[in-house]
Amino acid sequence: MNIANFVNRCHLVSGYYAGHVRLSGFPVHLKIELTNFCNLDCRMCARQKMTRQVGFMNRDLCYEILDWASRHCCEFVYLHFLGESLYHPDLQKIVRTAHSRGIRVGLSTNATVLDEAIAHGLIDSGIDLLVIAVDSPRQDQYEFLRKGASWTEVIENTLRFARICKSSCSRTILVVQMVHCDLTADEGVEFLKFWGDNGLASDKFRLIVKQWDDWAGQMAEVREWNTKTSPSVLRDLRPCVLPWRELSVQWDGTVVPCSRFFDKQLVVGSLGSSDLTRVWNDDEMVELRCAHLKNSTASVPVCQGCPRQAMRPWSYLRYDQFALRLRHYCSTGNRVPKRGLS
């Protein structure tokens, strides 16, 4: 166990329960949006609602964020937000840089451009976690949900990546996930069997059925396809843990509280004029924490429409963020849909 990271987690947990809005601990999880460009037009994606400019993060800005993260006990960086990160020309260099600074790294991809060269490059760079979204085991259904994608190519790319992982004795964990909604409600067992029959059922390869996500109530279209299969989730009245745990940085350096703020609905800082140390305890984050503590998030519509993520103190203290993510993905063979991670 990394003692400094554990002490940092203790500061965050104690700050949460004591109702502190300026924290002595630092975020244990960062999302870095390498790009918000994507080659697909997926029906469930918030990019449909996105109005901000499309672009790619400057490599030097990304290195600055990673330098900060390594000095402030950040445990896991997700190189993904609202785009296809495999299109970033410096992705492999960025992953190597994160590893050289002792930071675990993961990303999510649609795998449409995950060719052999990119697969080898990602594995050689030391990527810790790769999540591939294959939202149906049926070609017609998949290509309906993932507009612009070829089911055959994505299956081929995914299986090749798995073979390369296995043959290279890589530590990379591959997760294949599908979404669970009215359209795919009868496909969970078929999904698990398809990938299990293809060898993706072991400690290195995880399968997960993920609940359909309406982006904290911001995607009415998504709700229309989830009327029968949506679980009855009571909205947690306790403060959401995310303002005490993480930040998300968009490609241009804009900082938002979490990935549900996909279109600058609440900007808490900009790395062009500030740094993450100041942003973490600046007025905007303080006000957001206060709103959660008072359960008065009406002024923050995104939070108002979100069921919130609960603080689980013993797991939070016992496991680092990478280990917690793996525990979330550990239920290979379990077709019970899980809530998505932040």
C-alpha cells in the first residue's frame, strides 16, 4: 500500500463526513479528455447534445496535468471523456508518461480503429485498463445503436487485442461491456456466452452488462428506450461523493466537476488561468460541495437530475481507485446490469 495515497484518502473521507468544503486531500481520480472528436454517432451518447468546439488536447497540457497528479496522490487517470481517444496522435506517449510518474491509466474505446499497430502500441506503452463498448452480441442491434460502426470489424479488433494481451503476458485488463435497455433486455446471457466462447472469461478479461445511462436526466431520447428495464433507483439524499473525489478536464483545459457536465454546464476552473490545486478548493467547487451538503442542488440541474454516487468509506480507504474499478468489473458471468462508473 502507498502510505501517502492512503493518508490522502483518509483526508478526503474525513472531510466528506465532517462536511468540509475546502479539503486538505486532493482528487484521487482524474478524467482527461484527450479529444471530444468521435467517428461514430451513437444513439446513447451525450455528444448529440454537445455544443462546444471539437478539438484535441495539447500534449504539453496533458503532461502538466500528469505532473500535478503524480505530486498530489492521484491514483487513477481515465484518458477519456466525450470522444474517441485512439485518435489522439500522442496517446501512447501520454500513457508512457503517466506510467513513468506512477499513475495507473485506463480508457474507453469503440474499437473501430483499434488495429494491430495501435493494439501493440497501447500494450507496449503499459495501458492498465481498456474498456471496449460492444453494446450487443447481435450485428443488426449493435449497428443500430452504434451508428457508423461495423460489428464485424469491432469484433475482430477486440479479439485481436485480447490475443495480443495474452501472447505478450501483458498486465493490461480488457473489459468488454454492453448496455442494458429495452432494446437489449434479452441479450445479456447471449453476450456473456459469445465472449466466453471466444476466450474472454478470465482474470485478464472481464465482461460487464451496464445499465443504460440518461446522463443525469439530460438525454430524453435515452429514457424512451429504457422504460421497461430501468431499475427503480431511489435518489440518494446524501452528498454525492464525486466532489470529494475527482475532477474532469476537457480537451481545452476547462475543468468541470465530473463527466456528467459534458457541455460546460458548470465550469469550476480553467487550466489556462489557474491550476488544479486552486481549482479543487476554489469558490465554484466550494459552492458545489455546500449545495450537496445542504441537499439543495436545484441551482445545479445536472446534480438535481442525477441519482448521485454514494460514499463507501471502507472500500474507499481499503482500495485505490484502480483496484476499486477492477472490483466493479470483477463479475464475469454476472448478467445483472451495473450502474456505470463516473
